[in-house]
Amino acid sequence: MKKIVILNGSPRRNGNTSALVKAFTQGAESAGNTVTEFFLDSMEIHGCRGCFGGHSSQECPCVQKDDMSQIYPAVKESDVVVLATPLYYWNMSGQIRTAIDRLFALEEGDGNLLRGHERASALLMAAEGNGFDDVLLYYNHLVEHLRWKNLGHVLAGGNGDIGDIEGKPEIQKACDLGKSIQ
């Protein structure tokens, strides 16, 4: 049984990215895993100040006190971190990029609690278009830097309106990716 954390960077609770998250979660839970989703758009998360004042061993490793304090312990205890986001201007949404930047506090100070630790990651994305090359380059570099095992990705293009993804093969792919985690 694995502990999975999903950082959902979509601004739409019932949008196409969230449909991928729902399918992934159903698959992951059916395989006996526990899933904790953070819907970032409803959380108060400030941008990183670049102060290098974090201390990874503290309960809240960042000097800023906001809703990241809910995410830090979950990520520290996780086996898998799933990044779920719509594609915005060939990259991840601002909501998820801000949270990823703030995870840096787990790398600071008293020991690196983010990099390595036999953690894995997956990427779930929905978009109107299909220009995923740049975001995949970023994601692959990020996972390599963090020394996380890359479990793969589900990239669902052609989904502009809410609900466009329903019935498409990417929903089953997200479910299957969740099921594959054991």
C-alpha cells in the first residue's frame, strides 16, 4: 500500500483535469493505496520569496505560514506525488507551479526531505491543444532533479470545454496508471 498525494492545480473542481484525477484516484484506491488530494485553487498559497530561510526538519519548514503547512507533512510521508494540471501557455498552471516552488523548503536547512527517499511521481494533464513538449521537458527535469521515479503521464489534448474528456481513452489510462501503483 502506497501513500499518494495529488497536487491538483486546476481552477475547476469539475473540469477535465479533475476528471483525470478522479479516474486515477479510483484506480489507485482499488489497488489498495491511500490518496490525499489537495485542490490548490481553494488554498491560500503564497509565492516563494527566495529567502532560503526554510528548515526541512521543522513541522512547517517554510518561513511563510499559509496552507502549504497542510501539504508539507503529506508530501514528506508520501510514496508518490502526482502533479495534475491543465496546460496553460505550454506549462503547468500557476497554482501548481507556486506549490512546487514552495516545496523547495523541504530541501533546505537540516536535511533534504524532498529529493530521493524512494519517492515516485506521475503527471496528469488536460488541455485544449496538444502542445505538451515544453511542459514534459520541465516535468522530466524536475523529477530527475528530485531523484523520483517517473511513473509516467497521461496527457489529454482536445478538451477545451468542461466535460469534453468524458468517454475518452485518457480517462481509462489515468485509472490504469493509478491501478499500477503497488
